[in-house]
Amino acid sequence: MLVDGVAHRTIWLSDDGESVEIIDQTKLPHEFEIVRLSTVEDAAHAIRTMQVRGAPLIGASAGYGVALAMRVDSSDAGLDNACKTLIATRPTAVNLRWALDEMQALLQPLPAGDRRDAAYRRAAEICDEDVGINEGIGSHGVELIRAAAEGKGGGPVNILTHCNAGWLATVDWGTATAPIYRAHDAGIPVHVWVDETRPRNQGASLTAWELGHHGVPHTVIVDNVGGHLMQHGQVDLCITGTDRTTGAGDVCNKIGTYLKALAAHDNNVPFYIGLPSPTIDWTLGDGVAEIPIEERDPKEVSEMTGRTADGRIETVEITPQGSAVANYAFDVTPARLVTGLITERGIAAASRDGLLGLFPERG
């Protein structure tokens, strides 16, 4: 996607052919900074601290993390230690485990001397595959926006999204935003309601930033405005992303997604999920009971960082000292509240039968 008119991915191999470069998302929207990763520990730190985040990008970063480890120690112990280091970084996004399983399945049978080059090739393939998946989500999802535009007979299609499921959460294009970018580039008028998504404000700091750079009309709103907008006919459809979706169609996404789905259901607003297939956890049936929900540092809630009037980046405390703070990062939206799952193979009903209709090999 575009940053100041220049096309970027979120992760790429450095000119030295060995280290990896990323956009430090903790510095956005006020600073655009590129960070170099040289070791598996660097990759783990980037995932853990959310310099990279979003399920697909976490998976891609883990793939390159293994490759970085193979530069130093390509033994069985080195491979095992790299995977253990990376899997411990984030518990909820299933792409992390998927990418590490992919790397292990490829590398384990190979002689140690062949693992380094094979790891770099597979990590690059994971990145390219992610771009292709997201392009597929865009090509199927844009038809929903096109139909909404035709049904309105004029005026922009108002789309509400939650958190950041844009190209910053993937290698390129995004999941929930891929149909939006395709519609915008095709000349279909769109306007995006961008939830700020406390506590890390990824909607306000990331989604708004990337939409703005690509020229997509948008408005930032606080987390709880969505229901009000739906009551007054100002939302035509919702599209969010997902960090893990069960084989039965339950969707785990940024905290607050469940409340948006409830409001959409109450107001007959279609509620779609941009779903890349590596994010489907076919081993799970009941998302509410079985998906582990990450609890993050309370400081993400009790503190906020922003730019002051004189240009300084400052962090301030916003809660009373001594107050207990809970920071649940995700919630689960039951399949019954999801209108459809937009995948790279088409749009499926949020059910096991619906998903198996597109992915019969998983049956």
C-alpha cells in the first residue's frame, strides 16, 4: 500500500539478504520508523511488544524469525529453541502457531546445512502467500460493497471497522480493509467509520493513518459510537478482521468486536469478517470456551501516549493510582451474529458447513 505515494509492505528482507526490516507500529501515527531485525530474539521482541501485530503479520514475522535463528544455529536444538521462543510471544493469534508449524515441517527433515536457505525461502513464500490471500479477500469482498452502493443509489457506502485489520496487520492489503481498498481504487464511493479501539487505539493510530495515506475517506470515532450510528442508518455494513476463527465460525478479534456484532444484529446491519484461511483453527468448536484470551500489561489501559502541541511524544497516566486495571485484549463473537466470512476462496456462512464448502480438504 501507499505511504506518501511510495508502495510499502510491512516486512521485507534487508539489502544484506540476511536481516529483516519492519515498520515499527508502536511509533505510528506520529513517526514512521523502520527497524532492522537481526536475530530470533529481535523478532520475538517485535511480536511481543507489538512493533508488528495483526495475526497474518505475526505469522510472517515468526517465519522470518526462524530464518534468522537458522543463520546462527541450524541444529535440531536451534530449531526447537527458535520455535519455543517465538510461540511464547502471543497466545491468541493462531497464525503464529501455523507459521511455526510450516517452518518446522519443512526444516526438520532437512540436513542442518540446508536449513538456512530453505528457511529464508519459506519465510518469503509465507509473505507472498499472505498478499495473495488478502487480494482474494478483496476481490470477493468488493462485490458486497458494490452491491451496497447500487442498493443505495447514490452517496458513499458507509463501512464500520474495528481495530486495525488493514495492511499494517498483514504483509499488504489487509483483511477487513482489502475490500475497502479495492472499492476505493475501482471508483466506488466509500466512507469508513474507524473505531479508535482502546486501549492501544489501533483504529485511531493505525487504520486512520493508512486510510489517510491511501486517500480513503474516513472518520475516527470512539469505541462506543457504532451502535448509535447504526440506529440512525449511518452504517451500511461492518467488516472486521479476526485473530482466530473456529471451524464452527466463532470469531475472536479485538476486544469490543462482540459488542459491535450485537449492535449490528439489533439494527439489521450486515456484519462480515475478513478471514484469511490460516487464521481458521479447525481444532476448535466453541470459541467462547476454548480460545485463550490474552491479558496484556495494565499500563496499556492506565497510560496513553500522544503528541503534545509543541511536537513532543509524551506518555501520561489517566487512571487513579492504586486502581486495579484489567486489560483483556480480545473477545469472541459467536457465529450466529456473523453475516458471512469473506475468505480468499469466496464468502462462507459462519458455520462448519459453510467453511467446509470452501475448504472441503479440511473435512
